[in-house]
Amino acid sequence: MARPPGPLLLFFLLCLLLYLAAAGRPCGPAGLSQDTILGRLGANITLTCQYEVPANATVLWQVEEQGPAGGWGRQLAEGNTLLLRQLRYEDSGHYSCSVGSHLLRSLRLLVAEPPETPQVSCYRRSHDKDVLCEWPQQKKPSPGTRAMLWVKRRFVAENATEQRCRYFSKARKFVCRVKVPPGTDDTKHLVVSTCVSNSAGGSAGRDKIITLSSVPVKPDPPVNVTVEALEKAPQRLQVNWSYPSSWDPRFYWLHFQVRYRPEPAPTFVEVTTTWLDIRDAWRGMRHVVQVRAKDEFGHGTWSEWSQEAVGTPWTDPLDLTSEMEPFSSQVPTEDGTYGVTLPPMLFGEDDTNGAGGSVMESSIHPVASPYAFLVTGGSLLLGIALFVGIVVRYRQMWWTSGQEMTKAEGEGQQHMLVPLGLPQPTLSDTPLLSQPAPSAPGMLHMTHEDYSSSGQ
């Protein structure tokens, strides 16, 4: 009679079952038929027609190509072997070798590269959206590459939900939408498994354990990014954008980060803000601007950068500097500071003989602005008017002073000063005219007749 398994054996079997239940699907390369030859991208390969070929026979190789009118054969070379160098994806196809009209061999060449190992990260586009899992690709996947994702509850013996992932060529990444099993609690653990495979091989990513409540929030990039110039502000740009459609700002807001650079500069300037008015733009230079977003409470990660938007600051059409070339005084130097630079067009190279190397002298002839003539002419007229006014005022003052002096001299010649005599007594005041009053010593006594004669 057989003995029942011990506790240790039961525990081992239980752990094995849990591991198999938690493990994902097997990941391997797609099967190849016998007449298919696999070639690695960038490698050399030699195709052999037959091991033994008659000495006088001429073997001709050709490849089948698809055209608008259907398939047709393009002749390649003669010989029992065909050497293909530096394989490309375009070299994949059906090759055949024949002697005359007799077909000797037909085979299929498949150029593929083994897939990269997925490095999976999962997130939500907003607090009420589904969970997405993605991983980047360093290189473009080979044609026929297939990516799959499986999701199941941890420590539960059930079939995993399977979903095929989509590759986005511009973002160069695979993206999968996680289908959560029905009845899953937000705090329960889920196992996410991934596999990428093609004809050259397969690669499985490391299983990722997530919960719906702990998945970080990663918003979609902002949309409708515009860069507008402000009138009469040659160093300012106004940047505007909108919330992505997947985010509802009525419940949660977003913080934004803006980065911008003039096209000649290699690096960006980053600013975290809710809106942006660039005040240090380069004069006359086109600027590249991008925006990304993050949850207002700091949960999760930043979104991807938005599509590039471009804008140029306002330029005065009558500005002498802008008529010559765009000029900037904010070009970063090697030591990290900013220095004054001249337009690069002032230092061109003479390329008339095709060799170049000689430096051309600057031959820019600026167009004179009409404001310069107006300012110069107005200043000249104002100076002349001021000079004439001073001269007229001086002559008027000189003429007035001369008139006053002439009048004063004329009045001095017509009127002579006459000394006044003593007052003449009346008959009432002198009762005795026959007796003159005694005179004081030292005084001359004059009668009325004497005074009258002296006045004549």
C-alpha cells in the first residue's frame, strides 16, 4: 500500500502550481518552413543552388518581385552560389536558380532581427481611464514582429486575458491596453506578461505586478500648442495650449512644463508654469516650443512632449538691423555665459571654385530708413528757426534801447533849469513900501525893478 505524500511534498506541489498559474505564456520564434532561410540584418549570406552541378551547365539566379502587373523575375547572377552582402529588409523574397528553363531550386529568404526584450511600464492617462502598458524600441522592429500581452490575477488558477499590442512608429514604442478581469478589486494584484516574437526569435519581458490603485497617472501631451508674436515686442513670444481630450479639468487640473529654444541653439530652456510669456526670445530667430503635463498633485509622471510648435518674434519692417540679417545678443558661449555675436552670413565662404576656404568680406549695403531723413531734416529746421529767433530778438532789443537814449538826449536840450528867486511881497503884506526892511549882513538887497531887469 502506497504511503500518502508528506507535508513537504504537498507544499512543493502547491508552490509549483502557483508559479505555473502566475507565469505567462511561452514566448518563442515563429516556425520556419524547410525552404526558408533566415538572414540577419546587415550580415552577408551565400545561397547554394545544388551540391553537384554539371561542368558545362550555366546556372542562372533570379528573384521574384511584385509589380503592378503581378510577379516577375529579375535576373541576378550566374553560378552555383549567390552572395548577398549587407542584407536589408528589402532583400527578403523568393529566390530561384535554374539551368535554361529547368528549375533546380526555389527558396525563401527572410531578413529579420531578433526582437528586443520588453521593458514594460504601466500607467493611466487620467484617474478614470483604462490602464496602458508600453515599452520603447531602440530600433524599428523587423517586418512580421508580433507583440502580445497577458493579464491575470495573482495566485489564481485561471486563464489569462490575451491582447495584441500596437506599434507606433513615430513614438517608436509598443502600447497595449490592459483588459482587467471582471470583478477585480482595485487593491488586488495583477500579473502582466509580455512577449515579442518574429521569425528570428522571441523575447519575453519580466512579469510586472500591479494594482489598479497604485498605477501612476501619465497624462496625454497637451494639444493645440501655438506660438504667437507680440506686436512691438521683438524679444517676446506668447505660448498657448489646450488640455488633452482624455483629461477632464473639471475634476483635476494639470501642471505644465514648457521648453523652448531658438533653432540655432542645441539645448532647450525649461520652465514649469501654467502659461508662458517668453521674454528672452532671440530677435528675428524662429523658436521651437514643446509642452508636457503632469497631475496637479504630483502623482505619476510627466507626459510625453507635445508636437513641436514654431514661432518668430515680432520684427519691425523698418528696423535697420532686421533688414540686414537677424541679430542676437544672447548666443551662449563655451563657458556658459552669453556674448554678443554677429550674423553668420557676414562670414561666408567663397565657394565659386567648388573648394571654398577663403573668407569673404562683408558686402551688405543697408537700406536707409526714411525716419533718419525726417529726424535729420526736422532737427536742422528747428536749429535754423531757433537761430533766426535769437537774432530777431537781439535786434529788437538793440533798436528799443537806442530809441530810448535818443529821446532822453532831446528832452535835455529844450528845458533849462532857472533858479527860483525869493517870493515877491504883496501890498497887503508890506504897509510901508517907502521904508525898506533892514537887510542882514552879507546879503544883497534887490528891488522889484532890479529882479525884473535881471530876468530880462
